Amino acid sequence: MNIAIVGAGRAGTSFANALAPRGHAIQVVHHDDLATIGAVDLVLLAVPDDEIAALAGRLPVEPSRVVAHVAGSRTLAVLAPHPRVASLHPLITMPNGDLGARRLVGATFVVAGDPIARELVASLAGRARSLASEARTAYHAAATVAANHLVALLGHVGRLAEAAGLTLEDFTPLSAMALADVAAMGPRDALTGPASRGDVATIDAHLAAIPERERELYVALAREAFELAEERSRSLA
């Protein structure tokens, strides 16, 4: 497949590095160089979400060509006025072009529109999932929490670790175990710790011991842990 990828950031580079070894002819172009795009089967817009509609509007309309984006939160409407449109959003993190390329192979993608999106996913040995357009924002919120908010949470862990005289690296194996347990048995059954056993005294002691700026987030997360514990109790009743 002949593909022009617009955008040379982390997403665009990841897609280029993943697709080229799979037999696709790849052209990576800057968003200011749209005129250099030749005869291609697909134009893949790997740019910030807010720029997609404007870039799509600047692309000449060619009935034989598919224009697609890789944004999780945007529908196909942002690709007007092109007659053949698609989207494919990978459920992976792409911190750089090399790691992102490796993760794209075999990844799960949420796809919409022209069948070329599923063809591209299949060429990456990926798994294609479909969603209703009205569900995309909620889906993207879930993806944001699963990745970005998890990273923010580990920043919280790192600060608590430093307050105790340790480092984040001392706790990441524990986090990996917890994630593996969630994958194996779900959040309710994976929950351990003081909230899972209703140990309010220990949580109060934690709040007294940790830095003041960390308490609000700790309390919010403890409340969620108590909710999970209550859900588990109700399911066993």
C-alpha cells in the first residue's frame, strides 16, 4: 500500500517505522508540505487532534484516495469533505518512534470508516475493534486514564517513596504485580491493602505521615478503593 503519513512526531514516526518493514511504501511529510504528497492509497494524519480538521480541509479531494486519522477522541466528521475516510487509534503508548513501532505490531486498534483501516491493522497483525461514534469520547477518556493518569499516579508514588527515603524504582515491581492481578482477575478481586479490609486506622495513619500536598490524591484513591471493596462484598452476599 502507498501511504503518506502527515506528521513526523512520535505517532507519525511510530507508524512509519512499523509499516515500512511490512511492505508498505511510506512517505512522511510535514504538515506544511502537503503539496509534496504524490499518488497514494492513503493519507494518514498523525497530528495533534485539534489540527486534523484544518489539515483535512487543505488536502485536495481525490475520490480514489482514503484520508484517515489516528486520534482516539475524534470521529470521521473532522475529515470532511473527503469521500473516503477512516480512522484507526491504537491502544498503546508511543513515547518514541522505535518503541511505538514495536508496540503497533499486534496492537488493538479502534477503527472506523473505509475498510482500508482494517487492512492496515491486519498488515500489522493487529486486532480491530469498532465503536459507535457517540462512544468515542468516553472510550478516549478510558484510554487516557489507563495510560496518562496511570503515569501521573506513579508520579504520586514516586513522591511518597522519596518522602520515605526510597525511590520509585523500589515500588514499580509492586505496581507490575498489581496490574498483572487486575488483568487476571479484575479490579475487585485484585484489590488488597487497608481499604480492602476496612482498615480506616491505617489509612488515617498514612495521611498523618505523608506530605500534605499528597493527601488530597491519596484520599480520592482511597475512596475508590473502598468502593471496590464494597462492590466485592455485595457480590459475595
